[in-house]
Amino acid sequence: MLIDTHAHIFLEQFQSDFDQVLERANGVGVGHILLPAIDVASIESCIHLAESHRDPGTGPVLHAMAGIHPSAVQEATDVDMQRVREFAAHPAVLAIGETGLDYYWDRSFDDKQHAFLREHIRLAAKVDKPLVFHDREASEDLVRIVAEEKARSAYPERIRGVFHCFGGPDAHTELVLDLGFHMGIGGTLTFKNGGVPENTSTVPMDRIILETDAPYLTPAPHRGKRNEPAYVRLVAEKLAEVRGLSVEEVEAVTTANAATLFGLELV
């Protein structure tokens, strides 16, 4: 069994063929798909899908997250953050995310991003659910803030989770490992000249989980097309190639890692 730990299949890009997307994922052995929220409305969508797809006998089991994407923080309010807190206790929500920092598009609200990130980290510690971090050109600040929150938390062992779409560099890798977090490896692993295989070569297999970030970051040979959870098998195959392992070994280890981190019941 494979697990896609990060797929935005609640977006409109999947409305016309949602059932077929799940069928294709099921056909390549994907047993669970985790849905990272990006705003309050998407949390509701994720929970609805998770509640509607709980039977492993009918295809992949879907799971929700609760969080506000850093790019959506610019328009978010304290009321939105309160809604995240309320949703965090829902039984269909197994993680807090997608949260983090994004400095790529707009640096005008860095302080607000930092404040919302800290709120998400504190919420995760309170409800004892893992965090799912987005990091784009903000690695230094993200690692610093996570370390600061762990140091001041009454429950530092609860501050755990994954840096999704991880690509290094080595200095960042060691810091993330020291914080006790996992790395989410996706389609960028297959990009030529992307450097991800080299930049993640020191990450132990017991810290790696697989993801697609669908509909984004489609792996080769499908670049330029919509990504979807079935393509997580291509990521597994590439990881097996670069690590000198069998696909079965990669599948077993990464699935066990994800199940442990997110508290999934494997059937």
C-alpha cells in the first residue's frame, strides 16, 4: 500500500472526474490520501470528503487537515483562526496544516505569517496532532520559529510533523532532522537538474513520507499535466532508483512512516 500524504483533490481541477481520480489511485495501490486545507472553506470541504470516503473496501480512505496556508494568511482574520481551532478537534482531522511560511510571492505580511504560524504550532501541541509545513524560500525563519515554539512549549514532544515538498539543502536537512520532523518527498524528486535526489540523500528512510501535492508538481514523465494521487507511485519508483532499493521496500517503509506519524489504521 502507498499513502499520498499531501493532495489538494478538493480543488476545482478535480470536480469533473473525482471518482475516476480515486479509481486510478486505487488501481496503483494508494490506500490513503491526506487532504491539506488552505483556508476555512477548504477545511469544510476536506472534512466532507473524509466523512464520505472512510471505507477502505471502496477505494482510498481520505483524511482531512485543518489550517490556513501561509499565502492565504494575508486575507485571514482572527475569526478564521478561531474556526481552525474549532475544526482541529474534529475526528476526521488528523493534522494541522497546511501552515508554514511563503516568501516567494509577497513579503509585505511576513509578521502576520509568523504570528499565524505560531498559532498553528501551539494549536497542534494542544490537540496533539502533527503539523504539515509549507516552506518556500523561508527555511531559516521557519526552522527558527519551530525551534522557539518547541523550547517554550509545555508539550515539546507533541510538536512534530512534516516539511512537505522537501528539497534540502543539506544544512536545512540536519536542522529539520534535529527538530524531529519528517520530510515529504514528491514529484520534484523526478525533475531533471532539480537537485532533490542529491539534496535529500542524507535523509534517513525512516524520516521520509511520500506525497504528490496534486494538482501541482507533477512528476516526470507527466510534467505539464495535472498531478493526481496515482502518481505517488512514480515518486516511490524514483526514490527506489536513487536509493538502490526495491519499490516494495520503499513502499513498506514510507507507508509505515506515514501511518505512525498520522495515526493511520492500515487494513
